[in-house]
Amino acid sequence: MRDTEKNIQELIIKAKEVSLQAYAPYSNFRVGAALLTASGKIYTGCNVEFSDYLALHAELNAIGAAVKNGERNFDSILIYSYCSPPVLPCGSCRQKLFEFSQLNKKDIKIIVVNDKGEKSKYLLSELLPSGNIPVEK
Ligand code: THU
Ligand code: ZN
């Protein structure tokens, strides 16, 4: 198995596992995200909902888990859902990922998978061609 294929299999297992921890009493829509860093570590996150409907998205929680461990260089993120076609990251999460792609001057791979095994791969630059470049203060 190629290295990237092995990585993807591991990302699927971890994203699926964390999706089961999703706290989604309002939408019943579980999402899991597994973020692979350039150093080869994987950080995960699930969605967490609140009564104000401002949910923490799985991708955002995975970014937070990585950053709190000093990791800012992201290679790819796999998003696991239970809908067909598999859910894509929302605009806000695309922008959040874009800020890290800017920081490292490299694109981020986005892989989406569902429980039926449907899988699509994108580059962040395809999903967000003109992200907002953060201004340094
Ligand atoms: N959600 C995510 O966590 N990530 C996505 O990519 C799409 C949507 C969550 C937010 C909310 O808890 C639920 O899925 C329904 O939108
Ligand atoms: Zn989002």
C-alpha cells in the first residue's frame, strides 16, 4: 500500500471513531475530522452543538487540538459524515484552514468520506480559490 493510501486509511478510522463522540442533539448530524500534520501526527475533532445553534464544527475542534499541541503545519484533513454525498467543510472552516495554508505557504488536501465508503478528494485551493489573507498586526 502506498504511504498516502495508508495515511488515508488511518485518517478514516480515526475520523469515524471521533464522529461517534459528536454531541449533536439538535441536528443529529454527526461529523468527525482527522487532521494530519506535516510531522505525521493526527489530531481529531467532532462537532459539538449548543442551544444557540452555534455549533463547534468537527474541523475547528481538530484544528484546536493540533494548535494546542504546537502543531500548525497541516498536510491534510479527512472529514467523515453519514450523508451522501459526504459533507464538505463549510465556508468558515475553509477559511480557517486557509489561514494555516498561508502560514506554511502550501496547499492542504481535503478528503471527505461517508459511511457508505463514498470518497472525494480536493485541494483547499479548489474549494476556496480566493481566501482572505490575514493581515499581520
Ligand atoms: N458540521 C461540521 O461539524 N462540519 C461540517 O463540515 C459540516 C457541518 C456540523 C455542524 C452542526 O453541528 C451539524 O454538523 C449540522 O450542520
Ligand atoms: Zn465548518
